[in-house]
Amino acid sequence: MFGLKSHPDEFELEVVVLGSHLIDDYGNTYRMIEQDDFDIGSKLHTIVRGEDEAAMVESVGLALVKLPDVLQRLHPDILVVHGDRFDALALATAAALMNIRIFHLEGGEVSGTIDDSIRHAISKLAHYHACCTRMAEQHLIAMCEDHSRILLAGCPSYDKLLSSQHREDYMDIIRSWIGDTVQNNDYIVALQHPVTTDIQHSIKLYGLMLDALISFNKKTLILFPNIDAGSKEMVRVMRKKGIEQHPNFRAIKHIPFEQFIQLVCHAGCMIGNSSCGVREAGAFGTPVVNLGTRQTGRETGENVLHVRDADTHNKIYHALELQFGKRYPCSKIYGDGNAVARILKFLRTVDLDEPLQKTFCFPPVKDSISQDIDHILETQSALSVDLGGTNLRVAIICMKGNIVKKYTEANPKAYADRIRLILKMCKDAVRDAVHLNCRILGVGIGGGIIHQNELIHGSTFCAAELGHIRVSLEGPECSCGSHGCIEAYASGMALQREAKRLHDDDLLKVEGMDIKLSEPITAAHLIHAARMGNSKADTALHKATTALGVGIVNILHIVNPSLVILSGVLASYYKEPVQRIISERALFSAQSIKVVASDLEEPALLGAASIVLDYATRRTY
């Protein structure tokens, strides 16, 4: 609110106060808002007294009755909703139904009570999110919230508490609330709220905490519980034990935030189940005893000691003994003091003209196409690309593995010309696909690894770049910019390069071998020369087969497949040498893996297409 107010040229702030802020028993905290020089535009009395489950429901209903008039009058562009209280749920529900954009602060966290359900319900209604921790961000993404609308900001209260952590008058604040004789780090702050999903147990645990504090015999500032169901019974327990009259205790309904954080910062220990114990207290390194299940699941620093359950006050007393007076490293799990600046920057980017309808990012699933005539009539296909050394090839391949249409062009020497030609061929294929009634699901390029009958795609669809496995640190330069890759030794282009080198040095031809002047030199010439006894051609091919074999051995040792399939025009040549290298160099457990040559008509094009057709048509989770 301070951040928004400090930029009046960009933001117009309207403040609506409702719920327990307006109740005398809880300190009339709306006055603190006014003292901070904020104009409260609307005050809505929405709390139905009773402090039980029914009263909470009735309070939500009363808020829903009163809020529409206020929201209609203010007609805000964005409604900022904070946290996980039932009051906030009423506000978010009203705004969502009235088509008002909702910006939710501190969603995605887990605390183990009904607050979780309320918090997540608000997140589902909200259009934008500012969360405090990386884990909370991941929770929101897992809840199918749009990642582009989630800001990892940190907790806004950390901006205030980190900036005012070292006030010189902190002892004056401590003594004004606890007493003149109290010393720094020699008192306890206690704050315990009811757990609405298990009220009776939380009342019992509250009594045990009070017994432990009485026995521990230290000055204690205890705050009244919040307005949730069960709080009335907890107050009865406190009064029955005489806490308000006890010389060691100061029972308080409300403390201004800036003063409260000084009390937490310099306490010998904090005890209870307030989120302050697992969030704000960590920033100061204040030791905390967290009681019960109310904060189960929240991220905590090492300053928090949990007492999940207790039958007597002894366990709580022992936890106080372990924690009291310690200091821990300051934790910034929930913020670094710059949350407000991040939130304001995010709000500036909100496009108020974009569609209000919220969308969710569900995991991809297979589309149901049985009721769509256009989809029924279309042939689901992939655009397959083969970047060969001699030729560039593009094909439209249907789900059954049939080549609908194929395009072949000579591979230009210049990189820019090659890219330009690939794009032209793909555009031509996409254009023709429309006339051929083929629905292109994607473009596939590359090799593949099949594991348990499924292609491995990798996190960025870059798995199985097998040609760029390095087999030598000092080998020839590869097209990828590295040196010593399999592709630099054994690809058709690499063998063509060796053939041309030998031909230029007049070392390729042997007796009985005929090469026409107009004939382009290819890898086939190198293989032919080697078979006819050319020792230099044979040496070049030996290097190539060794590089390929060693690379495949590396693959065998990583993924341990049951079969190696070679494809392309060189497959039949490489098959036997690679099998021999595996038997010589692989570990014993991998030596028996068989190498075969593909007998498919266009294995490279079909393999590339299968990457698309497999992924685009299967159900994924």
C-alpha cells in the first residue's frame, strides 16, 4: 500500500477494510491504517460473532452480501488480495464474479490447515500472483497457473522488517510492552491460533503451552488468538489459568507491526503456531518453538524447532529449554527486502486491455478428434527434414509411416544459402500439405534413442544428438564448432571431404578405378577406392569406423540398449566394423549387443517424423 501510494502518477489506491479490523476485541486495527495516513474508502462490518465454524461461514456470506455495492462503486482495475483468511476468500469470490482482475499476494504456500484450501481457492480465482518462495512458485505452476502471470517477489512485510530491524529505540519498545525490568533476549513472545480442522486438539495444546510457559518462569508477551473458530474457548483457557493477572505475562490483543517485529527480533524465543514464527522470525534468527500442525508444510529456517504433538507440557518445556536464548543465522527464505519494488514493476506490465477470461496451463493431453469432421478427414502428418552432406531432403510423412510427398535439392555450400533453401522447402511442403489434406503436427530433425518403446526427447527436445559425441580432443573441426565429434569423422560429408582431399592430391584413383571429370567426388568413391586396395582411402575409412564405433560404445555404456540400428547410405558399410569395435572395446556386459542396418526406404526421414508423430499424438502426464 505504501508503494502504490508513493506513485500517485501511476496508481490510484482505494482501501477497503472489513472483518476483524473493525472489532474492538481485536484492537480496532483499522485505526493503525488511518494512523499510517491512508484514507479508508469503505468499512464493511462482516464478522458474525460466535467464533465457531458456523460463524465463519456466516461471516463469509455477510461479506458476499455487502461487497458488491462497494466493488460496483469503486470499479477497480485490479483488486489486491492478500493471504489465506476467509475474509479474503469472500473478497476474491465477489471480484471474480464481477469480472474484476485479482492480484493475489502470497499464494502457493502450504501450511497444513483449512487455510491451505482457502489460499489455493483464492489462487484459482486470481488472475495474477506474487509469491514469496521458489517452492510456492512451483506449487502455483503445478496448480496449472500461467507461469507468465506469476511473480516471485518475496514477502512484502520483509521490506518493512529488514529495513527497521536495527532501531536504536528497540529497548524502549520492549519495556513499554513487557515491563521495565525485562532484558534483551530474555523474554518470550507467544502467539497461538486455533486450528479449525481440529479445534479440540488445538485448545488442549494451547493449555499445555500455557502450562509450559508458567513453569519456564520467563517474562512472556502473549497475544490473543485470532477470530477463527475455537478462539473463544482458547481465551477461556487463558483466563482460567489466570494469565492476564500473572506477573510474568502481558496479554495483548494487538501490537502495531513495526513494534511487534522489534519484540520478535529481540526475543529469547518465540512460541506458538503463528506464521510469523516460521516466516518473519527467521529473518532475525530468533529461535522458534512451533506447536502443532497449523504450519505443517511451510518452508522454515534452521531457527524453528517443531513440536507436532504433546500429551503433557514437558515436551514443550524441553523445547523451550533447547531454544531459549539461542541465535541462529538470519534466513531470507521469504524475502530479501525488495518485494514491493518487484510487485510495482509487475503491476506496471499488466495489460488492462487483454482478455479478462482466465486460462489455465493444463498438462498436454491427446485431443479428442472423433466429433470434428475436419480432423477426421485430415491425415495427421509430420514434416521431416534430412540435412545430408550431398542433398537436403524434406518429406511429408503420415501417421502410418508412408511418404506422402518428398522434396530433394542439392546442398548449397554456403551456410546462409543452405538455411534459405531449407526454409523454402519447408514452406513449399506446408503449402502442399493443405492441398494434400495433411495436418502437419510438427517438424522433426535428428537421431533417436528408444527406451521402453518410447522415444527419449530430452528437456529441450535436443536428446540423441549422437553425431556430436566427442571421441577425440584433437580431431577435425565439426560443423557444430567443436573438434573430434563422430560427425566430423564418420558422416557422409566427412568422408566426402576426405575423398576430395585425396582426389585433389591425385591419391584417390587406383588401377582399374574410373572417375569421370564431370562426376562430383562423394563418399562412395572413398569406399570404392579402399575396396580396390587404396591404402590411404582405407586409412581414412578406418579412422571413420573407429570414431563411429567408439562413439557407439560410449552410448552403450550410458543407456545400454538392446539393439543398435544404423541407417543411411553408409549403414551397410559401417555395420561389420562397428560390430567388431563393440566386441573389442565395450564392457563385457555390452559386447553382445547386435548392430543392424535399417532396411527402410528412407530411415532418416521416417525417424525424424516419428519424433513428432509419437509426441504429438500420445497422452502425456
